[in-house]
Amino acid sequence: MINIHNTTVDDLDFIYQLFDEAILYQKKKGFPIWNGYDKNVLKADAKNKLQYKITEDDTILYVFSICFYDPIIWREKEKEDAIYLHRIVVNPKYKGQKQFEKILSWAKGFAKGKNLRYIRMDTWGDNHSILNYYQSYGFKFIENYTTPTTENLPIQHRNLYLALLEYCI
């Protein structure tokens, strides 16, 4: 049975492993790669109940984080009317199984319950296959944006060329 619920600090070692494996996969495929990741951000997401996991039985299939305010990346579009999906990482054993539809379904229900108008996310601006993947779920391309190098962003989000995507509820 598939469940979506908050991660706990007990999940963190496995989550770090998923991030390490994602970086190796990105390198192997020649995709843009995260410049590491900030374990403190992941830990804070878990502690603040902003990180979720999709599980089947006791196996974590995906992890992702949410936030409700993202002015550094979304700038003038930030109107506190969206849920933002961040740090989406799939367990490599479940790649290619379209597990993202579970995140999107959950996010739609969550956003509706909070009276939010949009689900927003960012992804690699120069990885057309992942852009096409998210657009196949109904996300609209908004713009490309290069993030600043600022301590207000997690390490993996600094100085990245991104595509900003939006799903209208």
C-alpha cells in the first residue's frame, strides 16, 4: 500500500543516501548535477514537517520537500498563493515508474485544502527530458532563471540555471 507522510529524523541517513545516489546518477547521465546538498536543510525540513516520503510497505520510494514562500527563486511572482515542491529525489529502484503522479495528486489535494492557486517547482533549465516529463503532468513552463549564490539558498540551489514550472489548481 502506498502512503505519503512526513519524514522523521530517523529517515535522514537513508535520505542522504538517496541524494548521494541522485548525484551519481546525474553525473553518469551527463545531466547537470547538484553541487552537494545541505544536510542541515534536509534535517530542518524533517523537523519542521516540510519533508514528505512516499512509502510502499516500509520502503521509501520518493522524498520531497515543500514550502509556501519562495521569493528568491520566484521573485515578483511570489504572492503566497502556491505550494512549492523542492528537493524531489526518487529511490533508484523505482525510477521510470511514474511515481511523480503520486506527489502531484497529493500536492493538488493539499493545495486545495489550503486555498492555494498553484503548485510550483523548479528543475534543470537545460535538461529537456525532465522538462518534458513535468510538462506531461500539466506543468506550464514560466521562465528560465539562474539562482543567485546566496547563503539564503541550500547549496544545491545556488548558481543554477533553472526552468520555473507552474501547475494551476
